[in-house]
Amino acid sequence: MSDVKLVKDPYNVIITGVGGQGNVLASRLLGGILAKKGFLVTIGETFGASQRGGSVMSHLRISREVLASPQIPKGRADVIVSLEPAEALRVLALYGNPATILLTNNHPIYPVGVIKGDMVYPPVAEMEAAVKEVLPTARFIAATARALALGNSILVNIVMLGALGRLNVVPLSREDFREAIAARLATGQLAINLQAFDAGYGMV
């Protein structure tokens, strides 16, 4: 729904993942949509050690009244959208609170240390159980599986945006997304991205 009212001002959203998953595009799309609606939006980004495979996090601070600083204070995230489950836990530990809304993809991307056998990646089911002990409403969805079903895992960021739209916590409708993505991508890519958005919307 595009007429959603923010429950506080500024409203703090973090979109996180690892390099190559497209969470920067997702944050720019969301920020552009909200700015077009008249919100004041500040976006701050942090990148891990490597462009592909390192942690990437975008802070969006959304307000009707003030242009907030680009960094969300620790423990003050209202929404965390994560494209990777371990990143969800890492960001939640730093920026979450008992009222935080958490939405994460359930598909792991193993860091080099895990692949080499030097580190252990916790089972996703265990991570989900631990998170839901403190945030019972947290959602772990199979966004990568749905993106692959559409033909390309890179669509996971769009699937997650669709799921965020369904939560009705920020003003993000299908038409908002269609206009924003049409302005960025070639016409031939519009249909598959709308399918990905719709898929995510239907998963929540």
C-alpha cells in the first residue's frame, strides 16, 4: 500500500547483504521511491573488505521533517532487511532492539573461511530459532529459491523489496516499484523484475 504512515520519525531501515547481491540497488530504489513521495531520505553505506563477498550495509533514514544523519544509532533500527541470514544476525546484534522488524533471506553465502574449513557457518535453522526467541515476528523467507525459479539469483534483492512492500511498514507499492525500476532498467528487464517483486510480496 502506498499510503502507509511511518510509525516514527525518522524511521530507520537497514538493507544488508554481501557484495554482489544487489542490496545497494535495493536501497537506492527504495530511497528514490520515498523521496518522490516527499520524504527526506538519507542513505549511508558501508562496505566490507572486498567488493564481492564482503559485508555491505545501507542505512536509510526516512523523515517528513528532518534530514537525519546517515548513520543509524546502535540499537535503533526499525526494520532490517537482509539478503543473507548470517548478515541478518550480525546487523541485528548491533542495531536491533525488541521492536525491530527483521526480514531475511534464508539462503547462506559461505565466506572464504568457511569454504576453506577454517570457520564454521551455523545452520540456518539454528539461527532462525535463536532469532525468534527474541523477535518472534522475524521472517526468514526463501528469496533465493524464488529468484532462481524466475531464472536468476540476482533477483533476490527485488524479491526482498517485494516482501518489504507487503509488510506495510514503509510506503512501497507495486506501482511505486514499477515506476522506479522502469527508470533504471531497459524495457526488456521490466517484466522479470515485476515478477520478482510480486513473488516477494506473496511470500509474506
